Amino acid sequence: MATAARELTPREASAHPVPESIVVRFAGDSGDGMQLTGGQFTLSTALAGNDLATFPDFPAEIRAPQGTLFGVSAFQINFGSTAIETAGDQPDVLIAMNPAGLKVNVEALKPGGLIIADEGEFNERNLAKAKYAANPLTDGSLARWQLMSFNISQLTMDAVKPFGLGNKEALRCKNMWTLGLALWMFDRSREPIVDWLKAKFAKSPLLVEANVAALNAGHAFGETAEIGSDVAGGLKQHALAPAPSEPGLYRTVTGAESISLGLVAGSKLAEVDMFFGGYPITPASAILHHLSRLKEYGVTTFQAEDEIAAVASAIGASYAGKLGVTSSSGPGIALKGEAIGLAIMTELPLVIVNSQRGGPSTGLPTKTEQSDLYQAVYGRNGDAPMPVIAARSPADAFDCAIEAVRIATQFMTPVMLLTDGYIANAAEPWKVPDMAGYAPFPVAFREDAPAEGEAFLPYGRDAKGARPWVKPGTPGLLHRIGGIEKQQGTGNIDYAPENHQAMTDARRDKVDGIAAHIPLQEVTLGEEGSKLVVVGWGSTFGPIHQAVRRLRARGRDVSHVHIRHIWPLPANLGDLLRSYGKILVPEMNTGQLKTVLRDQFLVDARPLNKVSGQPFRIAEIEAAIEQALGGGAVGGEVHADTTQLPGPVAGLDDGQNVTDGLALTPGPNDNQDFAA
Amino acid sequence: MNDMTAIVTKPKDWETDQEVRWCPGCGDYAVLKAVQRTMPELGVKPENTVFVSGIGCSSRFPYYMETYGFHTIHGRAPAVATGVKLANPELDVWIITGDGDALSIGGNHTMHLLRRNLDCQVLLFNNEIYGLTKGQYSPTSRVGTRSPSTPFGSVDRPANPCAFALGSGARFVARGIDVHKNLVSVLKAAHAHKGASFVEIYQNCIVYNDDVFAGFTDKKAAPAKQLWLENGKPMLFDGGAKGLALDTAALTLKVVDVEGGDWAGAGVIVHDETNRSVAHMLVEMPSDAFPVALGVLYRSPAPTFESAVVAQNAQAAKGKTADLQKLISAGQTWQVEKEPHTI
């Protein structure tokens, strides 16, 4: 995603017909440490210079019963030597740590793809839990794929034997053994993993040694074992060239991390300290966790008693002169609705982050969806306009968070920043920006008392329509604000008809006017006036972009327009959209942006909807584009894909982000996924 | 805060130019006056004072105080005030709320504000009715209260504000009466207490619940039904003719007669405002057989929430420099020197 410097030309693309990316899925029991294995594999892949995207999928149950189908935890990574923007349509390699992991995931594997299985776990008991009548490793049912099975459990036990661990503890090193093998397969360095293990288990050198031994044993197994030599395309090394990328410093980042960092950066650029009021909710809690560790950056975090108190405290903090921020997911945002209206009425800065999940109600707590766009744009009582920004990827969320802070503080308004469960949990490489390249937007608190005989006007407005921000404690500027309609200028209670009309207009004009202070809409890929434009927002960026890229490489007249500013929309967007023959809007909802575009511009936007809690696959969008260009229907519904993550039997999940190695600093409570 | 010059204000300095719009005869007027009379005695600056309210008749209060003011939304004043105080602990925060606002829609926030012990004053105007919505029964209305929503009388048992506060962990619990002269001293005590100071003010709603407190506020009834507590003083009422003693067998309070001023001989107990158990008994006294306990029922300071937050923030930040570039460059990183992939 972030590393790709440029698009390949069709000629370049055809000059390299070999696969430039590989999709690997790790699957096992939720106790097997799959998220951790995937996270560390991600890190080593990023360090090797490949671009990548990941999809973590793990069960709802904190401790799901061992070996069961609903206890399967999976982690998919797509990495390659070109720009990677999705977690991949179909895995090339499946690493199955137990029968349940195999059963749940094998149908997703590409025909001819490679299965690596731990035969040590394919005993009668586990086969029964996975509802296998016969052992699939031996009954020939996996003939469509290449199968490599060996006793990873036993090999791990042998490797860690010198350290005298108990059986259970020794077996927990299995994931490191598997990681070692995977590192060998793709020619990745073990060094960063060793460093990380040393840091993680600094207090128990024995565990460091055991895990490193397992890691090395897995690696050596790949290096020395003869297996595969007699199997066509068997166990062998694949070396992928690094992806073309701009020079600079890179790191991996999840959406939750980059939003947290972006909020801190925004508060520094605004030169105002941040107050974050939050309440635990999946998948938004990670932002509260990250920010709570950053006290030295002037961040105060407050875990409130409920979602309402979280937003209300943030409003109180903004009133008192800090940057109030709150974060939640759909159900929590619904609870915050009335208070957001108060922030609109009192015209105080506030950033609300919504990590969207499947709805309505409790819905799908950890599955991704984009179905809160109506809620963001329209979801309050009264005429209550509020700017809305949507992040397209983990890395993009950093700039979006800064933009949200800028708009909130410059225009004295709440701003909603939309992300989703996929962005929050997925990791991608991120070119660390140079903060010197960001123009500060310092807040100017009003401090000067009006001249003798002149009244202070708390609802006086500047050229942008913003009212002054006054900190309580400032002499001479005493005033009262509240949720009751304000008199223009004075802010006193005023129910007069003409005043309510004027204030409603003022609130609308202020927010509409932000369109003049955001970038014009660019064509993300392609040009104006194509036969078809695919318009997207949020995390559908990846699959849309790749689909359009592929089809343009095949000469199709299609362009991609990705919208970051959902409200107000960019000033030129209407004209731009009208230049295209057809407008296709893929969304992980039933057509919400489509409705807004139709409403705002009277254009014939057609929806392509997928509401299965699964991100779009590139191929699905490609097919819809081909169909539309071929004279068929524009848009339609994409049905659930049982081979895609999240899978059909993996339960709901608690949304814990256990890709701990990628976190800002290691968390104390994320150990369940570790070989310890 | 360290300014040693005395801050001199008059009650008038705390009045705004806004026309007060409560019903004529409303107890809120008396409370407003009492607060405006209290402020000069506190030696505080209007600009450092913030009144935060929720929704209801009483919550209009901030518009009438020449201070900073925030009239928020129903039930949420404690949450907004928490943000205000955490953002700037130097501010002197007063929360104005009512029985519906604080105990019904906002009950959760009231509980957590008190348990956290945020340094602020909570003035709960209890009139046992929803006034602004035109007279429905409230969570403190007595069983049988007839109202537009309970034409046959309410059937649910009322909440007891001070018992709720004690149960929530409040470290300062007091009671006052809207028109009683002692309200100023109760407010002063509330302000002097560092931490969440909870004050229930019996406030008469002249329109929807007139005289609901007359049983102990009437001039005639007052001596026998009002027990004004003073720390270190015996719990006497009815001109010293009666007092409260401990029924050691039943572990409850009992009313005893005091003859010839010999309260000790009658077993009357001395008010120890740090005694939480007695405070519980005082707020739970049945109104028929006992007087109403007024004044400071319980006061036992504890560290405040905002001071703990500030201290922990400082401790966690100690010795660390805020280098944003370093922060975003943290974790495992790699350097791309030049475009390595050519085609």
C-alpha cells in the first residue's frame, strides 16, 4: 500500500508475467499463536522490503475451546514486489496447525496451492473436534493441492528439549518453529524476530532461548530437509524482490496505531493538548490503549463510565481549552449522538473516531462494514451538519486524523473520522513522514477582553464562520453556552423564529464552507470522462484500486475516484462525476455513499454492495466493472464468499489486537498468544 | 491560586443581565440568591468559576451566574464537568442538577462522579417532581404521587439522594433547604471540601408539587422536624428537648427526650462527621418518627480524581521527552535507500 511509488505500465506488467505477490494464510487453534506468528511474519516481510497487506481473523471467545472449528484463528498476508493493496483474494500457501484450521481454511486455497500441516495434531480427538470422518492428510481428499505434512509438534518438542520446559510450555513454541520455516521459505531474516523475543521475554531468558531454538529449528528444517525435492513445486525457497518504493524510513502500522499517532500529531500542530474520553468497545479500544501510554505528549486519557460520558467529558475538556477526542464503534456512536449535537450547537472542537463494524445493534462486533456513513452524515436530531472524513488504509489514517484535528480546531466544530475494523486491525508498511513537512495550524484562543463599553460576543464569527474559543479562567470574557438555541452574537437563549433560521443557516454555511478549505477531488487512477468511474471511500480503496489498475492494464476505459472528505464533499466532485459515462459505487453497505452522491449531485450512481462482513475481493470488483462496460447491469450485490476471511465458522471475536510486536510498546495483557 | 491579594466581590457581581425565568415563588430563586451571597464569602474569582448544569428547571442556573457556564444535556453535567476539571484542575466547578437529571437519566454519571471524587460541588435541587416537562412524578417522588403520568398515583419506591451519594462513595454529603438561612453555610462547607461535595437541597416547586416538604419546612413544624448537625456537637433538635441516641440493641438511631439539658445523660450522640456508619443511619431515618437530618451529614476527605490523574500523568511522563518524530518512527523500522526494483 504505502510503499508503492508508482503504478506499473501495462508494458512493464506484461514483461513480468510471473506472480509478483504471494498470499500466505496461517491457521490454527486460537491458542496456537497464529496472530502472533502472522504479525511477526509481517514484520520480517516488511523489513525485507516487500509491500504487503494483512487480514487478521480470530475468534470471539477469549479462550475458545481448543481444537474446535469456531476456535480457529487465522492470519492472512499478501506480500509482493509490486504495490499490494488488499490482503489477497486466494491464498497460495496454507499453514494449518490442526485439523480445524485446515478444515475451515482449505477451500480458500488456490487450486494447486501448498498446504503445510502439523501431522502431530491430526489425531483422533482433534479430527473428531474438526468433524473429519477420516484423516484428510491420508485419505486423498486434498489431492487438488500440494500437501506437505510433518510432525511440527514433535519437531518442536525435540528442539526445545534442552531447556526442560513442561510439555505444554514446549508445545507453545510450535508457532515459532512454524515461523522459522516460513521465514526460510520466503528467505526472510530471523534477526528481527530474535530481537523481539529478547525484548518480549527479557525477564525469562529461558523462554527466549527456547523460542529462538524453535525458530532456528524450523528454519533449519527447511534448509536441510530433503522433502519437496520429489514433489513438484514442493517445499522450496521463494525469493520476492522488494517492492519499488520511495526512499525513506519505513515501519509497519495498524490503523489503530496510526490514528493514535495522527491525533497526537494533530494536537501538536494545533498546539493544544489532547483529552481523550473513551469507553471500551470492539474494534475501537486499541486507540484508547495506545493513547493512554503517551502522557509525555500532553495526552490525558479518561476511561469513562459509558459512551455518553466519554463524549461528554471530551466536550467538557474542549470547553476548558483542550482538544477533546472520543472514539467508538457504531453502537457507541449512536449513544454519543445527542452529545455530538451539543458540540454542534455550542460550536466546540471535537474529534469523534468511528471504527465501523457490522450493524445494526451489536451486529458483527469484529467484522468490517462501512454502514455508518448515514449515521455520520445525517445521524442526529435537528439540522446538525458535521464534517466527516474517511480513512482508506492504516497508513492513510495518520493524515486523516491530522485533517480531522485541523478542521475541528479551525472551524470550531465536531468532526467525525470514519475508519473500520479492517483498517483498525490490519497492518501495512508506512513511510514515516517528516513532521517538518506539515504546516502547523495553531489554535488562537481569544484572550483579549473587549474595549470598555463593548460586549464580548461568544457567537461572533470570523471569515470562516467560526466562533471564538475562550478558555474559562480568562478574565473579561465570561459567558454562558448551552444546547438551547443561541442568539446570534451574544449566545444568550433566543427562541425567536428569525434567529433560529439565521443560526441554522450559520451552522450549515460554516460546515459547507469547509469545502473551500479542503483539496479538490482528484482522479485517483485514470482520467476524467472515462466510460466508467468506480467511486469509493474508506477501506474499499485497496480492492477498487487494484481492480481498476488491472483492467486499465488490459486497456479498459475505467477510472477510480476515491473520496476522503465525505462531508462536505469536494467542491468539484459533482462536475467530475458528471464527466463519466457510468458511475459504479462499491460499498460494504447497502448503498450509502451512492445515496449521498445522488442527493448532492443528481447523478446516476449505481451501487455494488457486499454486506457479508468480508472486504471486497479484487476479482469481484473486476467482474462488476467488466459487466458494466460490457453493457450489462451496473452494480448489484456481491454474495458472501465462504472461502474468504473472515470465514463462516470462525466465531464472533473480541477484537483483541494481538499483533503485539507491531504495537507502539508491548502491552502487558497480550500474552495469551505467546509461547510462554 | 497563589494570588495573596484578597478577592473582594459583592453578591451583585455574580448576577448576569439575563432575566430570571423561573415561576414566581419557585424555590430556585432562593437557592440562586444563597449561591450569589455565598460566592463573595469564598474569596474566589468569577472567571475561575464554572457552573455546569444538565436539563431541567434548576439547570437554567448557569445563565444567571456571572461566571463561565455550560448548560449541557439531560443528565450529563457530571460527565461534562469531569472533562472540564481534568482539562483544567484550577477551575472551580459547580454542578447544578435536579432529582430527575441527577438520579434518573443521569444516575450513572452521578454515581461515577462521586466514586471518583472529582473536586467539585454538586447541588441537587430536589423538588420530587419533573417541573420543566409539566409535572410528571420523579425518581424521588413518594409512593402515591399523582401526576399526569401517574393519574392513579405512583407505585415505585423513591430514591434517597443522600443514601445514593453515600452508597456511591461520596466523601461529603450535606442537606439544605432552599429558603433556610443555613444554606449559605452548607454551601461554604461544600466549597471548602476538597473532592466531590454532594448537597441535596430541598426545593419547593410551587406549581407542581407545592408544600411537599412542608412537613418539616413549615415554621411550626421546623423545630421538631429539623435536626441541624454540627460536627462535635450533640444531635439535638426541638430546642434541645430531643436528641438522637444509638439503640445499641437494634443498631439503629432512636429519638430520646432530653431533660434539663442533660443530653449526655439521655445518651444523645455527638455528631462525628467522619463516621460513615452513622451517616448512613442519618440519611435513612424514616420521616414519620424522626427529624430530617440537615447540614453536613458526612465529611471525610480523600485524594481527588483530578489530582490523581495529574500526578500519574506527570509520573508517567517523567524523564521522557515529547519527540513526535521519534514517536512515529518507533517500533521496528527499515530504511529504503533508493528504488531497488528496476524493470
